[in-house]
Amino acid sequence: MVLGLDGVPFTLIGEFVARGILPNLARILSQGFRLKQMDASVPEVSSTSWTSFMTGVNPGEHGIYGFLELNPDT
């Protein structure tokens, strides 16, 4: 199982677990699960990074570069 926590710095999650702010996540981690920082793709946009994660290919191969289709002339 993969639990993705998007939009929060990896170091902040660790700090909040250590300070007791995320007790449920701390309980999950105490059962042998671990946190792993996901490397962001370029561009660093959720839709691009998660698509790369799920497909195993980079944005040049899957064609998703963000949430919007941008027109460079506008």
C-alpha cells in the first residue's frame, strides 16, 4: 500500500510525528512501516509527479506537465 501525503515537506511530517502532532501516523510507523520521500519530477507539480510515480516514466514519455494546458503565446 502507498499512502501519499502531498503538499507537505517530508521533514515537517517527521517533525510532527516526533512532537506527537500526528499520533495516528506515528502509530502506523511504530508497526514497521516507514516514510519515504518521493523525488519530484520536473516540473514539480503534483499531477506530473504522481503520474511519473504510477507509470514509471518521465513527463516527456507520459505527456503530463501540469494541471492546465498552457499556451506559450498568451
